[in-house]
Amino acid sequence: MVVITLQRNKCIGCNYCVELAPNQFQMSKKDGKSVLLHSEEKKGFYTLKSKDYEILESCENASKACPVKIISVKNI
């Protein structure tokens, strides 16, 4: 299972995650921050659990490119 976590409140809106993983991330028109699609929020952390391993590489690239390091990707 692929587990992706986004700490949205620290997002600076650089858009790298959307460019590298457009099927998992989009930018909010309200505040210009990243949104992890189909995720659940708990205490400021947005988490997506998926059995689709095809998203792993693009999300790992988004995590590496994030300048504030708020995206975590785990393959469990």
C-alpha cells in the first residue's frame, strides 16, 4: 500500500507537486496551497492510502522536489 501525507498548513504554493503528480495534487483556488486529492485530514495532516502502486514514483518525485519537505511517501 502507498501512503502519502501532506502537511498542508506549511505549504508555500510552489506548485512542484502538481507538476510532478497531477493526479494526486492540485492547487487550491482559495488559498493557493496544495491539496492532496481524496485524502483524509487529521490534525493538519492530509493522508491518502492507495493500493495503486502506479502513483508511487510520481509522488516520490513530488516529495523530493518539495522545497519545504511537507510531503511524505511510504510504500508499506
